[in-house]
Amino acid sequence: MITFWIGIVILLGGGFLYSRYCEHVFRPDNRQTPAYRLRDGVDYVPMGKGKTALIELLNIAGTGPILGPIQGILFGPVAFLLIPIGNVLGGAMHDYFSGMISLRNDGAQMPALIKNYLGKPVFAVYNLFLALLLILVAAVFVYTPGDLFVSHILRQAPSADNPWVWVVYGVIFLYYMAATLLPIDKIIGRIYPVFGAVLLFSAIGVGTGIFMKGYELTEFSFADYPGLMTGENRLIPAFFVTVACGIVSGFHSSQATLIGRSLKSEKEGRFVFYYMMVAEGLIAMIWAAAAMGLYAKGGYDAIAGQPEVIGAVAKDLLGSVGGLIAVIGIIVLPITSGDTSLRALRLMVGETFRIDQSRPRNRLAVSSVLFVLTAVILVFAKIGSGGFNVLWRYFAWANQTIAVFAFAMITVYLIRQKKFFPISLLPGMFYMFVISSYILEAKIGFRMPQLWGDITAAVLTLAYGAVLVAVFIRQKKNGKES
């Protein structure tokens, strides 16, 4: 368990120290936040730090920090090191600056920030990717909690020909519609504390059970990893696409800008944005350890890396009753991300096409289109052969692609503010290589040979970095001329 505990120290200790550095770079102050200055009773609504932090955690913690590590632990105990390092230096920093830059721009959502800092051409491309991602998020987060509910609560097979599957999907859709349309403090602000309690019980229960049951966790060794440097499932890029939400997730930027409209003070940002991502990393570490421990017991090879591991872990660690409560907590996670993904998309569509979102009729019109698109993708994934696996892969890749845009936006902001921009430039370049090499070489992509895929990805990565460095040089030159 030494590797696991080293990872926990990196996550918590590193998160504490690096979050202070990120705060030092940004320098939050006492200016009035958009929650007060633009208060409208629908989206701009001041809420307490504890409530906004809990909503932020539930928004970002879908099934990603559970399913991702369950699949990612197949790469071995290196996951216990890569999850915390990536979380501290990449994911939590990404979430913090996305939310804080939004605060400095009247609570603008990500498309508006991309347009402001990266320009209209990039804005157009970004909008397409983000709209696709948020619809995929909503579809995935109807599918996974719906199937978990049918299989673990109703004790039935979650197959497409089971009418109860579609009934459960329909109920989740109705909740999503209400959460998308109503003021943020009417549903989300009231029921999330209950959901949060269930989430915490689930995570604490599973974490405690790992030690009570004496799960065996393999230690990291460099000798085990030469084989992970080649092939479609090599460590880079496959691991960093598979374990997205516990390390870096582009989806989070849309949620940080959403909840940023409710912060009472800029100085709450480190707790609400950075620390909640660290909390998600902790959830990812717990489930990675639980999955590894379960595999080590033997007899679970058939479901290794699959969603079925969730129920097996919960039941083995917590028994029938405790396991059921843990599964309920896991069902809550994706639902509390799917609802705000559609809400964020509604706001973005409204901003892009200048549709007044204070009018209920306008909110309903925009939301109806989004729900129809989500339903079409959901039906395809459920009925089509292997549909969900394809859906998940594209979701994971699109998620990391959106993060590359966010890192670039943060970098340009820091350049303009004459602050230390490499903290976002370097993670952005790393993930540019990850997403490029993955889509160029993967079966769901262009299927290029590894050598040529890596060379092309390296060229794209250098071009990405060169463009942003050129922005810095131009900014420095303009500053001297003025």
C-alpha cells in the first residue's frame, strides 16, 4: 500500500501547496462578484461557500472518477501516482483558473471566454466541440445511472427490451428538464446537500472497507512498464484519456463558470474550484484502490475494467445494505452532472445566439431542442451493438479536447495579465499530444501507425505551444512600445 499512500500525500499535500501558488498567481481581491452585481434570481444567485462547493463537487463528479479509475487500474499501480500528479498540476489548476477568469468577466461561460481570449475562429470550433461534449455527457449520465438503478435497485436486466429501463430514463429526463429550467437555488441548491451526504457516505464507506477487508494493493515498479510504451493501449495517451475526470476534465470548465455566478467572494475560489477537484481526485484514488483490491482477490477477470465492478466492490466491502446505499451514491453522481451539463449548454446557446434566458418561454424552447438531441444519442447507444462503448470513447476524447482549449484560454489570460503563464501552457501542450496521438492512432479515429501518429501529434503540439508563445512575444513587444 506504500504506492497508494504516496499518491494520497501527493494529492492532499501537493494540492494544498500548489493551490496557494495558483491563488498567488491569480490574486483574488474583494471586488463585488457577478452574483451580486448581476443578480437575476435565475442563474446569478449568491449562495454560501459550503453550498457552492458541494454543488461544484457534485457537478464535476459524474461516473468519470469511478469508471475511469476502474478501467485505468488495468494499467497497474502507476495510476496511484499519475492520478494525484495530474490532478494537482493539471486538473485542479484548470478548474480554478476557469472559474476565476469567469468571475473577472461578469460570470461569462466558456464560449464567451474562448471568444474573448482566443478569437472568433477558435470560438467557432470550440462551440462545436463543447456542444457535442455536453450532449454526450447528458446522454452518458442518463444511461449509466439508469442502468445502475434498474440492475441494482429493481434487480432486473438493463436491456433495451426491458420497458422499465425506458421508464427510469424518462424519470431522469424529467428531473433534468426541471433542473435545466428552474432557478439554480430552487432545485439544485436545495437537494444537492442530500445528494452530497449520500456521496460522502459512499466514498468514506468504500475507502474504509478497503482497509477493513485487507485488500491487497500492488506496489509500483518501473520493471513492469516497458510493455505499456507501445500499442493502442500504451500509457500515453490511452491512460490519460481513460482516467479523465480524476486527472483533467474539460467538462469541468463549463461547470466552474456555471457555479461561478453564485460565489459571494473571489477568495472562495480556491476552496470551491481547486479543492473540489482534489476531492474528486480522492474519489478516483479510492475507487482505483477498490478495483485493484477486488481483482487481486481473484474471480473477477470477466468484469475487469467494466461498470459491473461498481456493484461487486460495493457489495464485497459494505455488505448488502451498505453496498446498496453506496450504489445509490454512485447513481447520484452522474445525475448531478448530467443536469448541470444541460443547464450550462442552455446558457451557452443563449449567450451565443443572444436569447434572453430570463424569459421562461425562451428557456423552454432552447432546452427542448437540447433534450431531443440527447434522447437521439441515448437511443442509439442503448439499441446499437456496442453503442455505449463507442459513446464512452468519444465522450472521453472530446472531454480532454475541450480541456486543451481551456488551457489555451487560461494561458492567454495570464499573458495579458503579465502573470506566470507556463503553469497552464505546459499541461496544455501535454494534453495536445495526448488527444492528437489518441485520435490519430485509435480504432475510433484515423488508425495511423504509432510512429507516424506520434510524429504528427508532436508537430501539432509544438505548433500549439508556438502560437501561444507568439502571443506572449507580441504582448511583450506591445508593452514596450506603449
